[in-house]
Amino acid sequence: MTAAAAASPGRLGPATGPVAEFTRRLSELTGPALPFGAAELAALDAADAFPTEACRALDEAGLPRSYVPAEHGGDLADFTVVLRLLRAVSRLDLTVAAAHGKTYLGAVSTWIAGDDDAARRLGRRIAEGEVVSCALTERDHGSDLLSGEVTARPAPGGGWLLDGEKWLINNVTRAGLVTVLARTDEEGGPRGFTLFLADKARLAPGTFTHLPKVPTYGIRGADISGISFDGAHLPEDARIGEVGQGVEIIVKALHITRTCCAAMSLGAGDHALRLAADFAAAADPATPGDTPLARQPHIRRELGEATAGLLLAEATGLIAVRSLHALTSEMSVISAVAKAYVPAQVDALVARLLHLLGPHGLLGPGDPDGHFAKAERDHRIIGIFDGSSLVNRNALIEQFPRIARGYRKGRADTEALAEAASPHTTPRPFRPAGLKLLSTGGCSVLAGLPTAVAALREQAAEEGERGSLAPVVSLAERLLDATDRLHEAMATVRFTPRAVPGEAFDLAEHYELCFAAAGALHLWLHGTATGTTWLRGCLVKALTDLGEPVTPAETDVLDELADLLLDGPPGTFVSLLDHLEANVS
């Protein structure tokens, strides 16, 4: 496992335009003594030091403009592009990605609910490199936003007075602008909080204090700290949206940011899988003539299963970011699935590969083989950002009745689903007004599964019995049967908000698996793909994790995936986007 391999951003499909240019510029920054050099990033991690030079390099490469919607003066017109850009950065270093990408979370509430003038002003500042943070959580309340104690009271003469402490906030010390959720009604409740964009440069001295940096297990160099306000005066134009709309705006904002977290997980998964594959494929110079680890059957199978898991995660993330455009009203379901499943799947992948690497997976970042240990530590935090898997599964469970009803009635927006599953096409513009607190129609990705399986059967019938699709049809039909049974079970769950039964969380995990596999099938059908290896691998992996029967002959596809991983050029990755776009171009 070489330092060069650890530092390479690699190739993510035959990308063109901004993705290709950005990836090229990243490649130029990965050598010794450069901002993304492997030794430089390892030294920063060892010192718990912020990656200032790397973040500055991303600013110079124009990444901040991708956080600003085109209508507000930036480059953001397709969330698929944002996924690819952040994935490329995360493949190099998650600390940098988390530190730099947090600006989007800080700004998104203004994109959703701010007036046009405020959005354009914010867009200009971000494009110029201004850092924006988002202060939601508090020391004693964590994810329970409705218990927040930071207050904003009307000030004499106009504006608001902000008091209280926000804690465990990313970039809050370095940010010039901070989006703050504050209680504006003593009684609290869903309509008792309001959002404000605090400009530190406009706050009177002594009215805010930065809290000490919090040592963290992963992303050690990130600015994770807090901020305390003491009668900080905010002008009226600092308010985002209407008084009392703060929680609603934040929930809708999280539909977006939770989805974009998939980019960081996928980049970390790319990095970990490539490191493990390179290590396993290398011959041991001490024992010439021995078979490399990667060619031993059980190691090959482990690499293949890890590859299938990453492809399923990518299918989920890709469908989710495309759904922001096409299935906007369903994002309360889709974002919860993406945020719960993708980081959890990558955590499982990393754990699988750690067993494969043995002690080499635990060495420190100063060792040439120590990059894996850093990737393992850093990725743990992604599952916590913007709500943990548990929080997101709870959000999914709350929508079980609507989801089950929509599935039973076949409520799928087939046109929008086809658009979400066609990553080589330009999506419709994202309309924030389409975001809903809850999806009234359920989820088209799974409600459209019966139609997708029927379409697959038709294609297989045209091929005949000796065609390549017959094995795929068999796997897809088992997925459909499992999905039918799952929705029947979901419809029977009864719960209160504070007494959700444990089995409901098991059903939520199964729902995520069915969603991921269905997403892979939709991508295959609408993405003009020709080969079936990656799709069969996804279906076999999902069915296995669901506890459904899969034959030994069917699981052999995992070895085929391992061969695709091992036989590719150094620094490349087995990616759905590679495959789908190669067939288009």
C-alpha cells in the first residue's frame, strides 16, 4: 500500500466538464510538500491540526461556487456534480472534505427560505471563500432540537438579542457567518424556534465567545468546537424565513445535506477498498513465488463482497441526489434512507477490510501502511453528522404507514423515477419549495419496483432462455417478493413517538436494503447499461443481507467483482458511474 496510491484521487468515470477539471487539479496537489500530499495530511492528523492549506487549495479550485445555486450566482445546478466533487475530495482526506463541505450546510437554509437579495449576498461571500457554519446542537440536548435553550429576544429599537451556547459545531470558530437555531417562543414547540444568519463581523465585541476545540476520535484536525452568545445583537435582516419557521426550515435543509453526506462516505469507501485491494494484490518480497493474498479464494470473496457493498451504497447515494431534483416531495423518505444506509454500509465495508488487513489496518498514519487506520477513524464521524443512523431510521419509521399505503396502491411517479435513475441526463432544476416535511405519497423507488421487474422480464423474454438476463430476473423476483413481505410487515407496526418497538428498526434496515437494490435495478434499466455483473453483485449482496436464499453459483458473481477491482489500473475504482457513463460515451 504505497503513499502514492493513498494520495491519488483516481478516476471517477469518464467525467467531463467541471468534474474532470476539478479531479485534474486535485491530482496536481497530491505530491510531496503539496496540500494533499499523503505525508502532509498524515502530519496534520497526528498534530490535530486544521488542514488550512488544503482548504485554501479547494477555494482556489473553485469548489465553494459549487455550494451556491446557479440562481444565486454560483455553479450548483446538478447535485450529481456536487456528489462527485465531494467524493473526490473525501477519497483523499475526510477531514478536509468535512471541514470544507460544511459551508453548504451553513448556507442551505438561506437557499431554502431566505429572500433573493440575502441569498445573492451570501452566494457572493461564499464564492469569495467565506466559511459558513451551522449551529444547531447544544451540550445538554444533542439532536433534540426542540429542547434547545439558546434564545433570541426582540431587541429595543429593532432586531434580536441572542443568548446561550451552541456546542459540537463544525467550523464555528473559523466561520465568518453562522446559521443559528434559537428559541423565540418561551413555550418552544415546533413553531417556537427561528433561524438567524449571524455575521460575526457585525457583532459587538464581547457578545460572543468561541469555545475550546473538542478532541475527536476521527477527523482530528477539524474545527469541532462551540460558540457562546451574550446579548449579541442581530439586525432584522439576519432572520432566515419567518419567525417560528426555524425547525421546519432545518428539517427540509437536512433532507438535502443528509443526502450529500453520501458523497463523503462513498469517497471514504473508495479509498479504503483501493488500499485493501492494493495491499492484498502485492507480492511479499520475503516469500517470492507465493500467491498474493488477493488470489486466495476467501480473500478474493471478501474483496468481492466489499465491492458489492460499495456499489449498493453508490446506487443509493446516486438515486438520492438525483431525487433532489426529480422526486423532491419524497426526500423525507429518501434522505433518511441514504443517511442511514450509506455510512452504515461503508462502516461495514471498512470493518470487513480491517479483518483482511490484520495488523496492517491498525498502523498509524506515519507508516506507509497507516492510511487505512486514518480512513477508518475518520469515517466513523460521517454516520453521526446531520443525524445518526438511529435518528434517520426513526424518521423513516414515522412514515411507515404512508410508505406502506403508497406501495400497496402503486403510487410511483414513473417519469420522475426514470429521471432520477438516468445519471447521464441533465436533471430538472431543483425547486426548494417542493420539499415536504413528510412524503404523502410514499416512495417511488420501491413503489416502482414491480414495474421495473416486469420490464426486466420483458427484456429477458426477448433474449430467450439462453440470454444473460435470466439469472438477473430470478434475483430481482426474489427481491420483489421480499419487498412485498416487508411492506406488509411495515403496515402492521403500531407505535407512539416515544415508544418505537425494536422490530421497527429491523424493518427500517431491511427497507434500506430493498431501496438500495431497487435503486441499482432502476439505474440499470434507465442508465443504458449493458453488462449485468455489477447488478447481479448488488442483488446478491442485498438478498444475502436480507436473509433471503441465494445459491452458491449466484454468489460467484462476487468473485467476478473482485477481479474487476484487482485487474483495473492503479488508482481506479469500480463505480456505477464508470459503467453507466462508459456505455453512454
